[in-house]
Amino acid sequence: SRPDLPPDEPPTAPELAGRVVGLEAGCGCGSAAFPLLRANPDLFVLATDFSAEAIRILRGRGEYAAQLGGPRRLHAFVGDVSAPTGEGAWAWVEALAAAVGGLHFVTMVFVLSALEGDEIPRAVARASSLLRPGGLAFFRDYGAGDLAQRRLEAKGQTDGAGRYERGEGTLARYFSLEEVTDLFADFTAVDVRFVERDITNRKQAVTMERRWIQGKFAKNGAPPFRVDADAPEVVVDQTE
């Protein structure tokens, strides 16, 4: 591992025995991973992000360093979830998932909208390959009809094929229900819906109509995996 990061090796299959194991793609600096771990004591999260800087910050947090003393509950690593199957940086993840019978869940929260073209179905295919039968894929992203989409269209910041470019150069995509259903066609849809919220900027006296889309999909081959129904729900918010 890099010398500026805490010592940390990937978990082994025996270390994960009897635990709920999931992958958080696009984990950033841990704003979702840590609340998930606090709410679910039997959880182990493999957290990955394309940004080495985000992983460095996550691994530098006190809460991350504390769990390295055991029992570990989180391993963070740099990785591109849209990389082709068999890509070197993912070989150990694929081997680990196979050794434990497949992961219980994968989350992709505001990840797919930042990808291009074939990268999007490749990311979904990776989630499928890592999950056990009945394992869950959780998806949340920008929804078609969102205010930000309408603003970018008005400025001509789109290629006309569903891809948008923000002012700072980052990419965005706004998904319809049909697009999401098609992307996860090899899964069983447990829940797919738009989430709408009016956000008011009181200082500017402006109300923004925001629209996101979220879904829960189960890998075919077994009934959807269930967690303790009494466990608190963790909500990942996004108001950009």
C-alpha cells in the first residue's frame, strides 16, 4: 500500500464469514459508508472510488483508522467500477466475491450519470457479476425532468443524445424509468421510482424543482436478500 495511507490489506474470505458484505461504488470520502456501518453492526463494506484523493481522505479519517485494529468492517480502494471484467485492479474483488458465494449488495449512488457510453452497462454488469443470486443492487441518480437538466438544455450544454456537460466540465446524465429498467433488465425490479423535492433558496427567493430516480434490483436466481427489518434506514441525500 502507499506509505501515506494507513496499513490496510484486502479482507479474506474467512474474515467475512457470517457477515453481510457489500460494495459501495463511487464511495467518495465515506459519507455513506460510515453511516451504513453505524446502523448495521454485522456489515462489511468494500468501498471504491475512481478518485485516489477521495480514497486517501477516507482512509485518513479517524473512524477508518480505528477499525483497522479489528474487527475490520471497511476496506477502501481505488477502482473504476466500469472497468471490463478481469481488469487487474478488480481481480482480488472478483476472487473474494466468488469465495464468499457472492456479495449481498452493491450500491451505485450518483455513479452511472458520471460515466460515458459503454461504461454504464459495464458498471451494471460488474455489479451483477459480484452479487450472489438474490443479492441487491441499489441505484440512485439524476432523474429525467430535473431542473438542472432543463437548465443545461436551455444553455445548449448537451450532445442531444442524453449526455450533458456542466460548466466545470463534469458530465451528467438524467435517467428515465425506461432507461433504468432496461439497464437492469437482467435483474428483478423490487422498486423503481422517481423522488421529487422542491428545494427553496430563501436568500434568493427561488424554489428549485429537483428530481432523482432510485431503484432496488435483485439478481435473478434466488429470492431478494433481506436484512433485519428493524434496522434503521440510511438515506443518502443529494441536493446539487
